[in-house]
Amino acid sequence: MNVKEIRSQFPILATQTYGKPLVYLDNAASSQRPVQVIQEWDRLAQTANANIHRAVHYLAGEATDAYEGTRDFVKDYLHASAREEIVFTSGATASINLVAFSFGEAFVHEGDEIIVSMAEHHSNIVPWQMLCQRKKAVLKVLDIQENGVLRVEQLEELISHRTRIVAISHISNVLGIVNPVREMVTVCHKKGVPVLVDGAQGIVHSRVDVQELDCDFYAFSGHKIFAATGTGVLYGKKKWLDAMPPYMGGGEMIETVRFSGTTYAPLPEKFEAGTQNFNAIPTLVPALCFAKSCMEDTETIDNQKNITEYIYNHLANHPLITLYGRPEHLEDKIPLFSFAVKGAHHEDLALILDKMGIALRSGQMCAEPLMDRLGVTGLLRASFAPYNTLEEAEYFVKALEKAINMLI
């Protein structure tokens, strides 16, 4: 596929904002959707809009088949060992909260420890803080180097006999650095500690094999990888999911209900209480198929590499710009760039760029502790997807220069 063919599959990219062609560079927050994803949602909404699992009529059967077929597809996509290890949620945040609550109820006690990294999204910090407050446990933090790379060598020292779980991001949503997850999992497992991986960015930029990573949990959102909003996946090793109590109670997650007591459904239904997002979850299939085709296409890979090199070289060498997330090897960075401009506020820059048709992110990127560590109040972030072109990257650079000159 060439980038023009890819772009033709995304109707929204034909949009104009303020009379300018849309240049969408906020992909780390939410990607746009290809037509095949939109069509799948429409198809189910129009022809199979019925509650899953519970009824015997035709529409319910169609909706159930689409929903459960998606589970089989995701199981194979992640190379999980069993379909029971795939739990559908509303997104990575819900997946992580599920583990923080249920794992915490089963395995965390007063004085125990949980480890996260300095570079985590709030969704991989706050649920663990809530667990620590509830259980009187301790949250420990793995620091970063000045270039943004995790201090992996400190991990073994941080782990103690009271450490119950380590929660780390596959790829930082601020720094764009691919973390050495497999290496970190090995360190943790040698100490008998399970690992949750926040894969919100990782699933987008790499082919994830959960058995190869050997992580105990892997969480991601559909809306960041071309699927509908309100869709998410939690992969969990069966031994852990079996041992964890349900996160929520209600319909579908039960086996029997009596006032004298309730028994729970087997996996994965035990963690899928209530009416699921049955029109949206199946959009994961065309979305992941599209993502896989991009990751395996030489022309698409080269285009992303050229954009990464071009933007990195410009931002890293600009006298007024501080680029955060600068690993030793550029192949360890995805096309995501967070930076500050000396003398210009990030939100002012974002507003000016918006008037030029460029959509990007400004602020703390849901990573306030990392902002404090970097000594900034917020940053500007440009994140690229397979449908972005080198011409858009060049336009972004020119527009950024114009915005800087207007403010300084």
C-alpha cells in the first residue's frame, strides 16, 4: 500500500478546518477510523442490534457470533494461549482498573508494594494509588534517565519480597520510547513478580505476542488503533484471572444467583458484567487487520521511518526547541514527538497551528508526574499514523516555524 491508498480509506481526512486541509497529528490520543471499521459498526447496528448471549432469536445469535468471533480473532492476534484469556472492556483504562481492583483484592495486603514507572499515563498510576490507599500498600516508582529512557537497571533493586505487581507502559505516550518490556518481565519473573503492560501505544506500533513477552496482563484501547471508541481488551494469563474475584457484579457474569449467595460464570464472562458494547467490539477485527497490514507493508514502514527521522532531526536540532524522549537509537522511538518551545506557551502554539489546519495535543498528556519530573507545566505533542504523509510532516515544520515567529 502507498500512503495515498491508505488515506483513501479514511473519509475524515478529506475534511477542511478553517479552510485548510486537515493535518491530523493527534493520533496518540485517538486514531481516525477507516471505512471498513465504520461499515462494520453500521452493519451490526442495522442488521444485528440485539443483546448478546441471552436470547435465542436470530438477531441475538448474529450479534453473539460477531462478538465472540472477535474474541477468537483477538486471541489469535495477540497469540494468547486461550480465548478465556481475552476480556473485553471499554478501553485500556477500564482494563487496568479491573486488574488493580481484582488482583489487589486477591493478592495485595497492608505493607505490600506495587511498582510503576515515572513515565506512566494517569490510567496506569491512579488505579494503583487507589489500591494502595484501600489496602495500605506502598507505591514505588522506577525513574527515567535524562533522555527519557527508563532506568531498567534499578528495577531489580526496587523489587522486594513485598512487591506484588509491576505495571509499566509498552511505549510512553509522552516520550514515544519503546520500553524493553521483555527484559523487564524477565527481571520481575525471576523475583516471582507478575507484570501488567499498558499497551495503549504498544499495540499500535508493534506486533504484540503476549506469550513471547511473557507478560501476565496486557491492556489496550480500540480507539487508538482505528476501532470504535468504547472498546478495549485485557489479556490476562488464565492462572491469574481464575484466582481474581470479579471487578463488577450484575448480569452475565453470574452462574447462579440466590439471596443466600451467588456463584460466578467461568472466564471470561466473570469479568464482563452487564450489557457489552456489542456493536462496537467487532470493529476490532477490521481495525486490527488494517493495523497488521500497515506493520507488514514495506512502503508504509519506510514512510513512517522517513517521517520519524525528518521530524526528529528538525526538533532535536532547533535552537529554541527542547525535544523530550531521545533514546540512544532512533529505532527505539515511534513517530511521536513531545516538545517545548522557549518563550512560547504550548497551548498558544497549538491554537495557532489549529488555525493552519493542524490538529495536535497540548498540555500534560495525562502524565502530570512525568511533567513534574521534566520540569515543565505542559508540552506540545505531534503523533503520526500510517495515513500521514511526509508532505504533512514538512507542512507541520513550516507551520511550527511560523507559529514560533508569531509568538517570539
